[in-house]
Amino acid sequence: MDRNRVPMLDVFRYPRGASPIEVEVDGYPNYHHITAAPGRDLPRLMLERGINPAAMVQAPDERRRPVITIRSSPWKAGHATNPWHDEFDLDHGHVRYYGDHKPDTIGLPGATAGNRALLEAWRHHAGTSAYERSLAPPLLLFRSATVLRGGRRVVKGHVEFCGVAVVERLEHIVQRDPGGGRSFPNLVLDLAVLDLAPAGDTLDLRWIDDRRDASLTTEQTHRFAPASWLRWVDQGRAAIPRVRRRVVSSRVRTADEQLPANPDDMRVLRRLYHFFDGRKHAFELLAARVAAQLLAGSGAMYRDGWLTRAGGDGGMDFVGRLDVGAPGSSTPLVVLGQAKCVAPSSSISPDQVARVVARLRRGWIGVFVTTGTFSRRAQIEVIDDQYPLVLVGGRTLVEQVLRMAAADYDGDLDALLRSVDTGYEAAVAHRRPEEILFG
């Protein structure tokens, strides 16, 4: 295995006393071989305990802790040695991890070496400057894995790599020992597992080697760091939603999948863009008509509303109403729409999507129509956070416009565009969105 590319969720053999020279042990990659630093005289990265802080390094610029390796053992949960349950939700980049204070530990949660290291690390993870955060030790996450060997289930001696994390939140709590019933203090941490997708969902362990090298400054250790880590160091807590690992379904579409597949439709999209590029407010009326046609096609009854005034939309360009249910037994939903006429090669960012979502109230839905595409991150946030927002990219826009032209203008696209252009002023109104419910 190439240690410069250690994949998420790979299982390693963790044999006590094994030589780091052995590439494999019992048919699995040898943890000690993978984490050894070739050509450097560095101590081993151990996983003997739940919390394993690497020794402090006196670098040329600052004293730093290179890394903390975390090992969770689900099969021990509920036992006297581990009376708590760590929670791993790697698909959504979240781990809830309990410290190593035990019912028979004397003192406060910082009395144990592991908790003490986490409290020290938290100072830097919660740092308010990029320099402070650059000194924060990354957390390498592992959990014990059960494997089949010789037809038998083996529950010890194997670990699964669960990624690299930063501490999002740390709390002091009181837990109860399920065996003896005694209460005891402890720490609990919410960890944000970082997105490694740009590197193929792998971690380059040369980054950890560099952090352990006392001859390198902290800045020099960044050369093999994940892009998500560097962004977090630069931007801090505000970057966590953008750098958190997320595994999403095939609902996320590439830019090519959001644009017309054939040249004729692509020419129509470019025509729409060039027609409305100098009259982008009029594009809002076309977007409103497209939204009405799409939503009405779902079987619900759509009622046209109005366009908002130019320049004061605040994430809202048009308003409509969707009546869901059977006649006499339906519920009305406010529809808020946003329209963006951009070059087809452009993409809509998460921040632009967030502006629409911020305007939505309970029982409202949003529609975002654009001549471009939606970025991968914008789509992930809509899917992952379950926003009630319909995304309409260039391909769907062209399909709906051509259908509209065929149904109402005898296929004459120019006539449709003239109708939109001349109808814009009459469609604008200064009203509150909820007024659509009373019409």
C-alpha cells in the first residue's frame, strides 16, 4: 500500500510488538509499517489506548504537538473499562467521542493523560487566529474492526481508519457507570471529520511525518496537508460546514449533467443567456413561469403570484402558491423563487443558495432557476440539510422553455421571449410573500 495515499475505511492489522518493516501481517496491511516515517528517526504512532498523544516537538518557530491518534472500541462499550458509547457518523463527517475518565479515576476530567491532551488541544482547535489553529494537533481516528480469519470472527488486533478530524465542540459532562451505577465526570467532544475527496478520500501520511519533524516550522509542515485542513486553519469555525466530510447519493450532478446534452439545446441555453444578459430582471418572469410549469407538473395546483421589485429581493425574485392535496382537502404552500441569469459555464455557490434558504419559513418551499449550474457543494448542502428547495439548472430550464414554446407559442421561441420581456413590468408587485395565501 502507498502510505502517501491511505484510504478512508481501510482495515489495518495492529499487532503488538510487530516490526514496522513487515508490510503485511495476517493478510492485512501492517499499521506499524504504514505509520512509520521512512528515512526519519521518529517514535512510533501508537494505538495502545483510546487517546494517544504524540510527544511534543520543539520546532524552530514554536513548540507543538504533532498529532493525537484516537482509537474507539465499540465492542468494549458498556464494559467497566469503557462504559460509554462513541458515535461515528462518517457519511456526515461527525464523531461524538467520550474522554478516558473512568468511574474509578480520582480527580477532574483532566486527571488522565488522554483527557489532559484533549484539553490542551482544544485551546488551539478553538483558536481565534490562523496561527493558533495551525498549532492544533490533528486527530487521526481509528476504530476497532471485526474481521473473519479462518472462518472465525476476530474482534481484537484490527483497526479501521476513519479519517482526520478537528474538535468542533468540547463539553464537561457527568456520566453514569452502567455496571456499578456510580456517576463520574468526563469530557465529550464533537469532532468534524474533514473532507478528503480532493485527494481521492485518502490521507497523505507525509503530512503527519512533517508535523513530527522538529527541524520543520509549522508553515513548512503544510506541504502535504489536506486542502480541507488548510482551509480550516485559515478560516476557523466558519469553514467547518464547507470542509466537513459528506458522502452523498447520486442526486449530486456534475456540471455536464446539468447542462443540455445535445448541441441544439445548448444553443438554446446560450440564446436565453444572451437575450436576458442585458435584462436580467426580465429573466425572473421566465423563471417564475418555468417554476409554475414544473411544480404544476407534479400534480399539485400552482397559482401564479408576482415578481419582487428589482434590487430589493434579498434572496427572493418571485412568489407563487402551491396547493397540495385534493380539491376541498388541500394545504397551500408559499413558493419563493430566485432567478440567476449567468453564463452557462458559471456555477451557483452555496452562499447564493443559502440566501434563498434563509428566507424560507415553515410550510414554504423554494425554487432556484439559473442558466448555469449548481456547484457540488451547493447541491450537497441542499441534500444533506434536507432543504425544501428545487434546483433548476440549465438543462431543465431549456427543456421547460421548449415545452412552453411548443404549447403556447406554436414552437416560436422568439415569441415566448418577447412575451416575457413585455410582461415583466406588469408582473412586479410590492407585497409580502404570505399574502399569496389569502388570494
